[in-house]
Amino acid sequence: MNLLLDTQIALWAITDSPKLGTKARELILSPSALIWVSTASLWEIAIKHSLGRGDMPVSAADAMRYFREAGYQFLPIEPEHAATIEKLQLHHQDPFDRMLVAQAMTEPMRLLTRDAHLPAYGDWVEPV
């Protein structure tokens, strides 16, 4: 099963944060799961960390290293992902989250998220 982690879920997973819920933890640790992190998440981390935002405590370079050490795969942003965004309804305005939804739909993958707005995009999103 291909699981795409949203940015916060990915960060909580690599730091073993108590914010990572039981369902998310079980899915990520499942032997049948192949875990993916999008280039869009690294981009988001880089922007927010460079702005000094407290919710991005690690740099993109450090996050990338931690994701690699955890055995996560990196999902590049492809032209098809970008084109899929214009087909999405405007349930959510965040461009990074919209890219993650488009990637999950295109690949296909399940996007793990705690964002309450994203499940409106349907079966591609797994609320955890």
C-alpha cells in the first residue's frame, strides 16, 4: 500500500511525536506500507523554516536526511500532478496541500492527514 504523508504527519512520524495518532502510527509501521514524502513537503518545510515558524523546527536538509534514514521514498512533482490541481474543487486553499491531494490522485496513493478539510477530496485522503 502506497501512503503519502502530509507534511505534519511526516514530521511527527520522524520525531515520534505524541501528536501522531494511533491510526497513523499503525498505518506507517505496517509491513505492507510503502511510505512516500512529496517534494512539495520539503518545499513547504524549507519556506516555513526559513521564515522562523515554530511549527517547522527542522530545516528541509535535516528533514530530508531524517526521511531517508526512516526509509521513506521521495515523490517528485511531475507535470501531471500540476495539471491535476486545476481539476480539484476548492475545498482547501493551501497550495502545498492541494499538490499532495493531486499527487495522491494521480499516482494513486492514500494521503494521510489530520487536516479536517482534505477528506472532502474523497477516497484518496485518509484522515488519521
